[in-house]
Amino acid sequence: MCGIGGVMHHDPSRPIDPNVLVGMAAIQNHRGPDGCGVKIMGDRGVGFTHARLAIIDLNPERGRQPFVSANGQYMVAQNGELYDYKRIRADLTSRGYQFRTKSDTELVMHLTDRFGLEAAMPHLRGEFALALYERSTDRLFLVRDRFGIKPLYWTMTPDGLVFGSEIKVLFAHPSVQRRISSEGLFHQLMQLMVPGTTAFAGIHAVLPGQMVIVDRQEGRLRVRTQQYWDLNFPRQGERGDRQTDEAYMEALRHHFIEATQLRLEADVPVACYLSGGIDSCTIMGVAAACQQSPVKAFTVGFDDQDYDETAISREMAAAVGADQDIVMIKGGQLYDHFARTLWHTERSIYNTFTIAKLLLSEHVHQAGYRVVMTGEGSDELFAGYPQLRLDMILHGMEDASPGERADLEAWLAESNRLFKGNLLAENPLNDPALTDRVGFTPSCLQSWLSAADLVSGLIHPDRHPDLQGYSPGTAIAQTLDRSQLEGRHPLDKAQYVWIKTQFESQVLGWAGDRVDMANSMEARPPFLDHHLVEFAVTLPPNMRLRGYQDKYILRETMRPLLPKALYERQKFAFMAPPSHTDPVKEKAMRGLAETYLSKQAIEASGLLDYAGVQQVLQRHGNHQTPVSERVQLDAVINHLLSVQMLHEHFIANDVPQSARMVVKNLGWQEVRKPFVGED
């Protein structure tokens, strides 16, 4: 795991300053503290930079990226991990390819030489974001893994294209404009993002499973996109003959064990995150069986029993003989690290569990680990979230009677009462554009879309003209591939929409990579192995949800590994207690509000409406306000704090100057042979 960045100029003769590229690496040194590399093809106006976190091939010189092929045809920089690389390297070596490193990244150049990059993609197994320049076609490729586990952004400037693993990498380049857009602000305040967009004007995210292809035409860069992979849930009637439950479970067992084994491969120790859910517990159980020594497990706990899962995680750790380390977080402690977390997430957060995750990864790093395995993806594949179950009840149970549906819906609401107004909307919502695209408005979007009316009153009046007639639901619907939705089962549709919206930007983004890599921690999610995923999408809906049981197939397949209490337990969302549940935490939140939501601070940023903000704070503080509304307002306040911090970090702050200071502090001023051909 590392951080990458680079530029491609419109004019290939325009010089590239290697010091700017070093600054782009330095500003993301948390992603790669083990050194910086820069390579520039001066005659092509292309330069890459790389901040390295050494996981595979620990030799500091041999593993230094960017890599340039021996014939000068390809230049590559990659952030991430490619699994099964030893087998592929052996195969390529037998075909005459020569490797100069032991790094998995070198595979990309040789596979591209053999197949072409598009045809090479099925061989790339893992989580990655990469940049590849091909000299013969004068073409730059920016490629992101199938789910967006690793981030990658780009923007166009008057000089050309700038890209990087994080938005701050782009902002470290002096030609990149730093401005929060009105549409971006709207979505930051309601949590729900438009896929491919950010809070900032002109800053684009490479989508999961996508290539951004950049080439020159008549002295200007042309950008186009190509989807190289998608979920491809089978159409109804095309799923094939139904197999027995046992056959599906055997196939899952095979794929999951293989995915877990591959992710234990590293030249450094590998640990596990362990919560009270069956996802991380299953990974822990299989990892423990794969290794000779006890697995190290790290768990985060809260001082609120309604949200704390340490008791059941202890039971799992004891069952497999894991060495467990529990980090207990007190409510008020979370707001002390809010601003630091926002520097890394680069977008708003609705719940402070993001901060708890950052503190957990910090503890893991201090314990001497750089790699952890995580359970992300299980809920997405096997419909673990209550929003997905609700859509199954409402739209996918054709044979159920109205009474059966009502019973299941009432049970679901009661078992998720803590999350009413957050994960589950207080009242049903129909968005015409989404209903037209999907067939219904997915429940996973409803609670955030319901905040749209409230958000309008929180935005500075000067920005209202920009948002005249703007529909967030329409903007999101237009990004969803209709061909991936037509003819699919309602549960497949609900899962597809969640994966394409909330999963990438939230679960894998500000609750995943960003807070792990903030502390130089590589997170590996076995459930997102694309071989496993391509099997999982073929599962009939009743292998995912059956009666009152979520994630049915995973629960039954791994039943022998799970303690009885965990096997019988329903999905519980990993969240920190909202501020209104704890006087200490509420006081800490109010303290931040006095700083970031003061009249002076709001006027300085020009983002928010002071009167609207005060109304939210007052309504949230009123103990007569319904609990579900306070849950939603807690998220809104976190969003308000977030956008003010984003302005402070990335607009008010001179990011290029900050990058230069980091370079000086790291001692990275000396760039070793940055120009291709100097070796």
C-alpha cells in the first residue's frame, strides 16, 4: 500500500518540476512513510510520483516506484496489493519476461506488454489504484479496483491533467484550483454523494471498476472512461438451475478460504480487525487455521453498552485462541480527533465511529503492525444491512402475504430502533428519478434524501442560485447503469445501488482506506476478492435472506467456526453512540460547534447559513425532540462541522506551501535521478 500522484501536460515539451512531484508524495506520506520516488519522461510531459509503504519486497531501492520498463515503453505507479502475484510472475518468467524486483507492481508492465492493459485486468486480483503511461500510444491510464477499495482522483488544469491517491495530492500542485462547489456542499451536508464526484469543484474520482484513458489530440488532452468490470447480477430467469443449499455453501467455502489465504501473504506480520459480527469473526477463524502461530486481533469498544461489541468479540477470540487487544473509546474522546480525521477523509462524516476507527488503526500501527484483514463486503454480498432487508420485504417477496410482510417489517424496525432516522428513514420516501431508474427508491438512500429539505436551509444564501432546481436524487440516478438494473431481482437492485453509492464513498472510503492509511495501515478485505464476488452475485435471494436470518449462506457455511451467541445474532451496525446519548460527548460536540460553527467562522467560509445552523443546534439540544429526529440531527451537525473543517484544511490553508514544508521536515528534498534515461 502506498500513495501515487502525477501529471500529464497538454504540451509534451512543457517542463515538469520534480520538486512539485516530491511535494505531492510528501503531502500523503502517511500512505507511504518509507520513501519517495519520482520519474519523469521529459520528452512526453509525463511525470509520476510515489510514497511507499513497504509490504512486499522490503528492499528500499529495489522496491522504489515508479517503475519504468527496460525498453522505456511503460511507466507505472501503483497503490495497493495484487494477490497470486508469485504464480503470475513464475508464468511470465517462463515466457521470457525478466523481473528486476520482487514487487507485485512490476507485473502490471509485463502483463500489459503481453495482453494489453484491458485484457490484463482479469489477471489483477486485489485492491489497487494505478497509473500506467504507454509511450507507443502516448496514452495515460488511471485504473481503480473493482469496488474502489483504493482511492484515485484526477482534475484538469490549464497546463494538463493532475492525479493522485488523495485530493490533497492534487491540491499540492500549484495549478490546481481549490474551491468547494455548491453541489458538492449540498451532498456533504446530506452525506449521500454522487458517484464520481467530490466536495470540490473540478475534482473527479475514478469510479470503481473504471479506467480513465487520457491521450493527446491536436495539442490538448482528451479524457474518456471505460468500465472494465461490473457486478453483473444475472437477470431473473437467467440465474441457472437452483442448486442445493449444500452445493452453494461448498462453493462459498472454497472461494472464501482461498481469498483469505491469499491475503495472508506479506513480508510483514498480518493481523485482523475483530468486531462482534460474523464477518470479521469468520475471517479470524479461517486465518487462525491458516497460520501456525496465534492470530493477533484488534477490537474497538465503546463505553455505552447499546453500541459496544467487545463481549462477543472476546468470545470469538477465545474460541480460536487469538491474541486479542481491545481499544476502549470514551464518548468525549472522539471529538478531540474530529479535525484530524477530516484531514484524512476529505469529506463529511455522519457518525464518529470513523474517528474511533482512526484511533484503532493508530493503536494497531503503534503495536507494530502494517497489515490487517477486515470484514468489509460481506454485508454487501449477502444482504446484511437492514436497508437491504427492508427492500426485500417490500419489493422482493412475491409469495408473501400482506400480514407476513407487515410482521417482518415490524420486526426489522424494532431490531434496528437505534438506527431509526439514520440507516432507516423515519418515513418512506419516493424519489421519481430513482424510482424510474431502479423500479423503487432504495431504502439505503431514503434517510439521506429525506434530509434534502433541511439541507437547503443550511446553505449560505449566496449559493442558492447555483442550486436552483437541483435534484440530488436525479443526479445520483443518472450515474446508475440502467443495463445493470433492468430485469434484476429487487434485492439484486438494492445491493447494486448500495455498492455503487454508499459502499464506495462511505464504508470503503472515510470508514475504510482513509482512516487506516492515515496511520500507514494496509487493510485487506477477503470478501471483496472478485472471484468470490462473481460467485456471490449468482446466489438466489433466499440464500442471502431467509426468514428472519440475514447473510444466511455465510452464517450456515461458517457455523462450525462461530460461537452459538454469534451464530444466532442479527446484524448490528458498527456505530459510535450519537452525541445526545452521552452528556460528556454532547459537551465535546458543543465545544467544537463553538469554534467551527460560530458566526465568525461561518462568515469566513461562506458555506453555511448561520441562522439555519443555530436552529439545528437548538432543535438537537431540546430533549423534547423525538429520538429518531435527534439521531438525524446528530448526523447533520457532524456534517456541518465537517464542511467547516474541510474549508479550513483545504481552502483557507495554502496546501502547496504545506507540501513544501512536509518535504523539508521529511528530508525528501534530494530527488534521485528523476528523469527517465539518467540511470
